[in-house]
Amino acid sequence: MAQEEWALSVNLRTLRASRKKPQVGDVFAMQPPDGLYLFGRVVEINLDLSRAPMPGANLIYVYRARSEAKQPDMRTLKPDRLLIPPVFTNQLAWKKGYFETVNSRPLEPEDLLPSPCFRLANGEYRDVSGNLLPAPIEPCGEWVLASYRGIDDRVSEALGIPLVPED
């Protein structure tokens, strides 16, 4: 089967593909079909299995801030302004051009959630170090590796955009 046949349909527009691996502190843009940009931040990279659902996963934040410009107002990229809970993902969104790195700045403590939380399939909760938590701490993400399609669905739901039907 040709590579194009394996492509998943998404709402996000293709920006610029890159083979450069995401780095901690990278700011990336994505563009839903309404044409306004959304922004995210790379929080951790290349996590080991004790700290992520899959080895090599990256942890990202996606913010509510929207803009007609591809550069965000960095003051709006704060952990209390997330559009969706933190997400573990791989590099495919950058490789396929759905995420485009537009800036990079060192992360400061105020850029991070104090206690990131993730729900496991068995109903337990873990922090970003993989430690079990007694209860969820919002915003609580899922202890799964989300593909670009999974992130597209979460972003679309949060923005009230109809989901792309499954192929």
C-alpha cells in the first residue's frame, strides 16, 4: 500500500514538516480549520517507560491562546491556560507538519503544572514521575501515547469542531 493510503484524516492543517526532534522548551503552532493558530509547548522529551506510557514519549501542553499570527504571545502560554490536559505523544505531528516549531525558550518553574496527573486504563492515577496518586489532580491527562490523530480529536472537541470520521 502506498504511504499516502496510510495517512489519517485530521482537522489540523499541514504547516511545515520537520525531521528535527522536538526539544524541551520548544513552542509549536498548529492550525485548526478555522484558520487561527493554537500553540503548544514541549515539556519533556524522550521519557523512559517508568515516566511515560511508551519509551521515547514526549510530554506536551496545548494552550487555549489563539492568534492569526504564527507567533504566540508568550505571556499566554501558562499552565493555568491549557486547552486540553497534558499529552504524551511521539514526533509524527512534527514530521507530518501538523506541529511547526516557531520558538524555543528555556522552561521556567512557572511554565509547568505543579503536579501533572494522568489516569491509567485501570482507573489509577500517576504523576509525571510515574508515582501513584491517591486521587486525580486537574487537569488530568491520560496515561497513553496519543497520535497526532488523537491530539487532533482532543483539540477539535475542546474547540467545538466536529471530529473527522474514522477512516
